[in-house]
Amino acid sequence: MRKILIIGAGKSASFLVRYFLDKSISEKLDITIGDLDLSNAEKWIINNPNAHTLKLNIFEEEARKKAIKSADIVVSMLPARFHIEVAKDCLSLGKHMVTASYVSKEMQALDEEAKFKNLVFLNEIGVDPGIDHMSAMQVIDRIRESGGKILLFESFTGGLMAPESDTNLWNYKFTWNPRNVVLAGQGGAAKFLQEGRFKYIPYHRLFRRTEFLEVDGYGRFEAYANRDSLKYKEIYGLDTIKTLYRGTIRRVGFGRAWQIFVILGLTDDSYKIADSENMSYRDFINSFLPYSPTDSVELKLRYKLKIDQDDILWEKLEELDVFNAEKKVTLKNASPAQILQKILLDSWSLKPKDQDMIVMYHKFGYELNGEKHQIDATMVCTGDDQTFTAMAKTVGLPVGIATLAILNNKIKRYGVQIPTNKDIYKPILSELESFGVIFKEKEVKYLGYNPLNI
């Protein structure tokens, strides 16, 4: 039996574990799921004889090393900041490793030693990053092989609600880490390329500078810029690129409404609110508004943000129950961002039968034989329910497929890797199609920019 250790049994583990269980007999797999909370791990294995659970605190070095030593390959589903300790153990104990997270500087520093030891440390093999890399490189490589020169690449991904479960005015619920959603876009201006010129969007304008997208059968979406699109010039080898932009997809109107939180300062995570546990939701909102002996919280907010009473923005705020004087924050010594997350979780948590969806949209502009062309590629993947979500599917399945490929010696690129090479991405994308993760391509008119207006 080949032994797989999964560390972390959170929401993204559902499809991953099911994939391994389905393959456990044919691939001779022995699966161990380690988590601090055993109940998190036990709920996935359903008494399967080829799967086991392990109470594992990753901060206990001896227990962590013991678990890793007994495995042939380690899948870390931990928050990104915790991967490095697992990776160091894998390096010292001679174990391959797979994660869905971005490669950190600390992880990259292990590259040479991992290569020397013939170990694969495959990262960025989830949905974004992951499927975005693989699906983009598949088209980019095809264009290059035909003699084309890439001029434009835009890429967008969003975790949203499927139409049948899209039941609130924000057209949104949490399908991944809520904290990351609340803090999205912070830490510097978004930067990208348009027609050869560097462009920047500061955080306070990020959600008002959006691009519109149309996906056949699913309607219109908007996208705001990710923090750093420029790094993909090197990652994808886009030496001739003129336009390079990556963004996050939401339904139209989300950005305008979210801007309210940005303007008020509710997404700030840099300081703590005094006596936060005893505040009501109404108190929290009021603490960011000017004092008035006569005006209500509602009136002050409408005046400050110039929101009409019949504006849908107002209805969106009311839907979140932010003016409730009875509901308590209950979080001690909390930042504004933490309190906002608590408020949003009340309304944006998935219900048992809710179906989410992942939407991905790539645009490829290129020149071939003196003519300019554009290919648009879209993928929509719908989840089953609150547990087997599209987010878990598109994160977990690539991780699972890649793990088996490493075990079966089909991936032999040693060192710290991401899935941008054909020998990695081609078989993974092919197997993903059997699970309904399929990209539809269409040729459209090349959309350049007017040089006088860029």
C-alpha cells in the first residue's frame, strides 16, 4: 500500500478525500487524515478500511515528524503560512509534498535541496492558483507552437453562488476563507499592464474600477484587479505581452456595495476596537460615523455616503442587519475587519443545500501571420451542496490527481514546482474534464486599446 498523509481536514478536503477513497483499491492507497479536531477528519472517511484519522497538532514537532515519516507523500491542506514547517520535515525525511497554495519565499528557498534529493514539492495546484495556470498555459503554448506572438492575456476567477442558490441581494456567500474575502486587495496598489503601460489602482478605488464580463448562459459579471498581475509575465514567459491583467469575479453591483465598507474603514485589520465584545452591530457602524445628538445612525450613514433611501445599496445594508441594536459582536479585542467578518457570516454562510459555482474566464490576444486574433475561454463548475462545493472540487481534485501522478512517477520535475509545464498540466486537465471541469473556447474580435486613451 502507498501511504498518503493529508494534513488539514477543512472545507476544501471533501472532494480530495473522496477522490482518494474512490481510487484506494485500484491504486493501493492507504490514506491518513491528520487534524487537530478529529471530528473534522472522521466525517470524510465514512468507515472506509483504507482510510484512518490522526489527531495532529502541527506545532508539536515530534508528532508532526512521526506522521510525515510514515507517509510516502504529504498533502498539506493547511493555511499557507503553515506549509513551510511541513515542507522542511518532508525535505529532511525524503517525502514528496503537494499544496494548493502560492509558493512563498521560504518554500522557494528549498528548491535546490529538493532537486538534489529527487523530491517533488508541487504547489499552486488548486483552482486559483492551479487550474488557472494549467488552462492558461495550455492555450498559450498552443499559440506559441503555431508561431503566434502573445499580445494580451487577461484572467479572472470567482467563487460565487449558482443561479438556483443566488438568494441574497449581494449575489454572494462565502465559499472559501471569509477572512481572505474581507481583506482582499489590501497591502498595496493593484498593478497591471495595458498596451505596454503600467497601471495602478489604489485600494480605496479598487472596487470601483471594474471590468465587465459576459459568460454564455450565466449572464454578466464584474471583476476587480488582483494585487499583482505583473509577476505572471515571468511565470508564463510572456516576453512580448502588452496587456496583462488578472482579476476576481463578482456579480455586477458587488463592488459598488463593498466600497461602502472600504470608505467607512470596516475592512481595516490594523487595530483593535475597544470593548468590542459588548458592542451591538448598530454600535459598530455608529463608531465610524460623526457624533450627532439628533440624527439616527441610518441618517448619518446615508448623508456621509450619499445613499438615497430607495437605492439598492441601502437594501443591501439592511439585509445584513447592520443596524440591529440587539445583536452583539461578542468578539473580544477585535479589529474592524474581524467584526465585519462576523456580521457577514450571519448572512453569507452556505445553507445545507446551497450550490456554489466557480467561474473562470481567460482572454488571449495574439498576432499570427500579421493578423491579430483573440480567444476567450470560460469554465463554470457547479457544486453539489454545502459540503461538496465547487470550490472544494476545483481545489481538491487537481491536488488529488497531481498526488497520484507523483506517486506513479508521471511527474518527475523535482524541486519546488508549479503546474505550468505541459508534462504536468496536460494529464491533469484531461482527467479534470471527466469531472466536468471543462473550458469552452471561442474566437472573438481582437479587443485592443486606443493608444490615445490608455
